[in-house]
Amino acid sequence: DLHSFPTRRSSDLRLSIINTVIEYILGKATYYEKQISKSNYILSLSIKIAIATFLNSAIVPLISKHIVISYKYDDDKIKGYKIFRERDNLLVDDMLIYFIVNAIISPLLWIFRITYYIRRIRICCLERGNNPNQDHYMTQRELNKFYEYPDMDLAYKYAYLVKTLAMCMFYMPIFPMGFIISFVGFVFGYFLELLNFTQYCRRPEMFDSTITTVYTEFFTVLLFVGGLGDMIFLYDDIFSDTTNKWALANM
């Protein structure tokens, strides 16, 4: 029974939690790179996050499912067909949950920033004089920053968009519903971001065209990711004698 395997739900909510941890670690690491401009910082961080979260969300579940199913059918003469079929069925189940979480929960985190609300609590304590030994010895610059509205975190949102589109392209052969779910998530995220822009966040600084130029070129990479997904999930169709070669043409 495949329900007994521990990887049954390895790609659902836990993937989103791991992606959040990856974003935090990469954010800290990129901060110490000392980029020459804010544009370069956003570009560097967003590319790192997009690649790392895509590998964790798409490639890691694919490999883990394949290993588990291959182990189950190790002595089966027709294991090839069964491996691909059951692996893809498990991935579809996991991707349904993942895409829903990615479309709803991820944009909601743009509004409900835990660190910002912790800072608001500290501000209340500061104004009431509850922590005189800690908060009353802040410099004026630190105090001003304490009262600033949070940043819009453009790097994380660029990475979110690219990673989501890459997931849609990669899993399109077995889960085309991902496009519909992601489209709903993009519309939902747009209105949340509009609320951020007008109410809760400080407006972003002016940036040069480097970020836009690089991400425009990323669309060719997305096409390659889609072709790679076709090669993986339509392997039998590509190399059989009775089916067409469109998946190979996409690659």
C-alpha cells in the first residue's frame, strides 16, 4: 500500500515551509555579499531563491517518489510502466495541495508579516517604558528605522512569480490544472500587493532596468523547463513506436 510510504505527502505543505526557510537563509547570505546597488541585491537574491525553491518544489519530490516506487517494484518484470504511472499519480496528488497552498498562503504572508508585528509590540513596550535598559539606549537612526513601514520585498515576489511559472511549465504534462490555480493565485496576490502598496508598506525605491531585462530573458528558460518536464513525464510517449514526437520537439 503506497499510503504506508513516508513520502506520500512530501510535496504539500511541508514543501512550502522548507521554501520559507530557504528564502530566509538565502536572504541572510545575500545581505552579506555587499552588492554595489539595491538593484543588484534584489536581482541576485531573487534568482537564488527562484532556483533553490524550484529545485526543492519540483525536482526533490520527483526524485523521492521515483526512488520509493522503484524500490517497491524492484522485482517486477513490468516495473517501468508501473513506476512511471504510480509516480505521476502521487505527484499529481501532492502538486494539487502544493499549488493551492502556493496560490493562497504565500501571498497572504506578504500581508501578515510576523517580524513586523513583533516590532509593533516592541514599539508599544518602548512607548510605555517597559524596557528601559534595552530600548532607551537606541541611536536616533535605529529609532527611526524602528518606526518605518516594512519593505515590499520585491526580490521574494520576483522569485515567487518565476518559481510558480516554472512549476506550471514543468508539471504541465501531468497537472495542467496548475496553470488555473496559479492564475487565481496571481490575481489574489495582485490585490494583496495593491493593499500593501497603498496601506501597509513603504513605496519601493527607484531601480534601473537591470531586473526587468534579466527577467524578460527568463521566459526562454521557462520554455526549456517546460520541455524538460515533457521529456521526463512523457518519456514513454517520446520513445515508443506508436505515439507522436511532440514532446521531443518541445525540448
